[in-house]
Amino acid sequence: MMNFQEYRTVFNTILTAEKPEPPYDNADYLQYTKMNWSRMNRWLKQQPVLEKTKELMASISNKQQWIVITEPWCGDAAHIVPILYLMSTLNSRIDFKLQLRDTGSEIARYLTNGTRSIPILIVRDETGQDLFHWGPRPAAAKEVYESLKERKAGFEEMKIALQQVYNNDKSIGIQEEVSALLARHR
């Protein structure tokens, strides 16, 4: 596991490597990762956390560990991980960590319809017991994804449509869905 700064270092190492390791030695993966770096940094700069999210985060009185299973090449993660990180910084009782899905993560315990879809947020109490998990994407993005998958849309069309969902939603879906689960487990 790593903290957010270590994750950013891993991300940056991929982008600056003379000969990137697989899968980043594939030009498409490297390009996705470059776009994801920009998207992640845009969210971090904008800091679009809602007032009601800030209030809920401040009300968490017990220690929690948030673990996000992700990968730098994941388009959904570029929009979700920075929002979860920003939310976690609002309460010192939250320990935010990340696991890379493809290197010894717990993903096998958190499959989505039998797949290793990411990102996945796991929220645990201070004894290490799971309170809940969420992911791999908010309802609006899931709906678009399922619709496009059903009609066998190409990867490019899917990528563009999901990007539009995240841009139009402005992280509200992520915050509302995670906040609703948190409200049950303060």
C-alpha cells in the first residue's frame, strides 16, 4: 500500500521513464496515463468538494482507513481517485491508502460482476473490519457504460462518453454516493 504522494510518484515515474515497464511500454496505455495525470491534477486544482460533503466528513468521529484499488492507466480512476483523496483530507481520522490492482492488491475480494473493475474504495473501521466498498464508477457513469456496452460501442466512443459524464457531473455523483454510505457508518 502507498499514500497519495507515493501514488503520484509512481504515476510520474511511469510518465518520465525512458523505457516504461509493461503495460506502459504500449503507446496507448502510456497516452491514457498522460491524459489521466492531467485529469487528476485538474480535479486536485479545482477542489470541487461540496459544502455538504465537507460537513459530513467533519462529522466522522471514529478512525477509518480508506483503501483505493486503482491503476494510473484507468480512465475512471483519473476522475474518482482525486475526489476521494480530497474528501479524505477533510478529516484527520481518515488514513487514505492506495493499492495498485495489478501488483498484489485485494481486488479478488471486491469483484464487480466477476471482473477486476477499478477503482474500488474500501472503507474500514479502526479494527480493520470493512464498513463498505464502493466503485468502480458512480451511477450516472455506470448507466452510460452499461448502455454502450450493451450496444457493443467501440472503446473510443465509450471513452469519450464517460469523459463527458465525469465533466458534466463535476464529481457530485461520486461525493453523494460515497457520502450516503459514510453517513450510515460514522
